[in-house]
Amino acid sequence: MLLGQAMELAALEGREAVYAEAFDGKAYGEPDFSRQEFREQIDFLTQKRPKPTRVWTDAMHGMHDRSFVVAGANDIAMLEEFHAAMIEGARTYDIKAFGSEFDRIVEKYGWSYNGGRNWRVRTIFETNIRTSYMAGRLKQMRDPELVKLQPYWLYRHADTRVPKSPRALHVSWDGLVLAWDDPWWDIYFPPNDWVCSCGVHGLSRGDLRRLGKAGPDKAPEIVRKPFTHEASGVTVDLPEGTGYGWDYMPGDQWERGLVPSALLNDPAASPTGDLRGHNLVSIDLPEPIADLVGKAKPFTATVLQPGLPMEDYVRAFLEPFGAKPGEAKLWQDAAGQKLVISDDLFRAHSGGWKGLKRGHGDHAALLAEAIMDPDEIWLGLREVPVLGLPDYVEQMITRRYIRVDPKTALQVLYEVGQKQWGAVTGYASFNRSKPDYRHIDKQRVGKLLWKRK
């Protein structure tokens, strides 16, 4: 949760008291802002791109791995100056210098914000420092060589500050040791709530023995309960022990290269266009589409009858993954990426069913097969309009699953969503009832992640 989220939520829900308590003098562990520069922390902050927002909920979860936001701020120039000030703040940990920059930027742009000045400065600084620091730690601890040496991670409560009012669940996790790739970390890699000071440390097998453990602990059960966010009215199944919007792993998408900068900074990347909705980079050249079709593996799934209820098409898509309508399931693709499989592929932004154009419904089972057994997987980058801010666009990482045979040409498009890769669309492409291979060929742009042997 980065700049803006901490500010806006605290303002909307009266969390000033939470921060006042957390910063209530050294008696309760004043955070240490005097550490030396942490390279991975700086890299994490630097690669972000400013993102205009209306409210803090416009940017949630893993979106902060690639976007720098100030809730409600849509002036790019002001965002860029806040971004630069925060990067410098992460270099020096000098909150007073950051506060001076805050005052200068606010005065320069005439920005009207909620809450007291000192509270606002502390919230911005503390939240950014904590999340970027843990993102840097994640990158370090996931290094393959370090994983060999320290394959276990230990949860440490009050790692950077002893809170005045500890969270009971966070205290109960103190000393918990799990394998570095245990799915529990996907949700509970700290921080797990506002001003959460928990941390994670790597352990070797020898460390584990010295702790008197024969192996890692069993991961605590993840209990989810309905939670309604008052300001937005959104209801989610929130994991116990996390604050709204904090049930994610800071730095995960960045560490795995799932941020726009990972493609834009690739030395092989070259611009392919600058129109909205179009691909922005080209790194690998695809083989001729005719060659791909010529050696294609025929689909085993069959095309359904047109005119069926949408629920029938949705079930045909979900069943191969072992999922059901109304629920989501994680699926690991051929390139090792986890995707969220749900009926979102068939839903519009309004929540209703999408139309059945271009084989969206009757090819549902084939769309599933394209994800499970693709010919190619392409990682790309495109620009899309920011909802509610028509003058701005956002760079989105895309993942395209291409599958063809002599009778069919298919594409399934995923984009980085708020938590995981989110389905955007999938369709069979036709030109006068014949497969439109030329249209599919235009989607084969970016970085070729995986290709069928």
C-alpha cells in the first residue's frame, strides 16, 4: 500500500488515532529512519510510473508494484515530484527533509489535502518506507542462490517497532517458520495492515535445527470473513489478520518482472506504436503464422451449440480447471505463471455477461484449452484509459495465450489486475466464418515467454 492509500483510507475512516499511537514517542519504539541506503528498495521505488487516481481505491494491492499514486491527485507533474521526493527519502531516511519537500510541492501546486500536515507527512513516509523495504527484502530472499542457503522464512512480529497495541494474530505468528514458497506468504508477507511493523527473515537448515525444529511449521489456516469498506461500499472476503487492501505480497509482481518497466527497460525492446490499446513494445519476432498453423496440434475440445444460456458456456470453460461458476481458482500455466481462473472472462465491467461476439461463448471449452495447452505465450505492454480520467492512460502488462489449428484461431488475453493476472477477453477470430489468422498474428507481439516444442 503506497502513497495515497495510507493517506486516504486513514482520512476516510478516522485512522489518525492509529498513526498517533504508532508514533507516540520512543517509549513505544519510534521507527528507525537512520539506516544506510538499501539498493533493492531504491530500485523498487524508481521503476514505478506515476498513476493519476480519483480516490485511493483506484489503486489496490499489486498495482502498487508498478504504480506510484497519491490518492485523488491527477496532476502528473505533481506526482512526479512526490515520486522523486519519496525516492530521495528512501535513500536518506530523513523524514524532516521529506516534510520540507512535501510543503514545497503542496504550495507549488496548490494541492488541498485531508488531515493534519504532520500526520500526512508521517503516513506517506512510513507507508512507503515499509512497503518498499519489504519489496526489496523479497527480491533479496528470492534470489535463487540465497534460496539454496536459506530455504525457510521466519515471521517476526514487531521487527522494526514494538507497537503500543499489538495485533493478537500478528503476535501469534511470531517465530512461525515456513518454506520460502509456501502460499501462505502470498497473503501474509508483511506489512499486513496500517503501521504493521512485522518482518521476515531467511533461515538455513542449520538455523532450523538450532531452533529445535525438525522441519517447517504447518501454515496457519487462512480464515476469510466478509468485510465491507464503508467509503466504497465494496464487500470482500478479507483474510483475518490483514487490513483492507493489505492482503498481498509487496514487491511480488516487480520481483517476477510483471511490471511495465521490465519490458520498457529491456534493451531489445523497440516501440511498435503509440495508439491506445495497442502494443507498445516488440522484443521477439514470431515465426510466420503459416508455419505455426502448419504444425498445429488440433483442439480436443469441441465447439458448443450457439444460443445456449451463458451459464452453460461458463461451466464449459471452468470445468477443465476444476472450477465452478462464482468461484475463482489458481492455475499455473506452461510458463510457470499463476492465473486466476473464474467467470470474469465472460463478464463486463458492469458485472453482467458480455455479448457472444466472435465465438466468446460457443468456443468456451476451446478458450480453456488455449490457456491449458497453448501454442505460444506472449508477454506484452499496452496502454488503456484510466477509468474516470479520460485524459490519462495506464500501462498494463499483458499475457496472451495463442492457439491455432486448421479450423480455429484463438487468443486469450490477461492483464495484471489488482491481485493476480486478471482475465480480460478471449475469442475465436473469424473472417467470413473462416479463421482470421492475420488478426491473431497481430497479437503475437512483445516477449515470447513460452512456445510449444
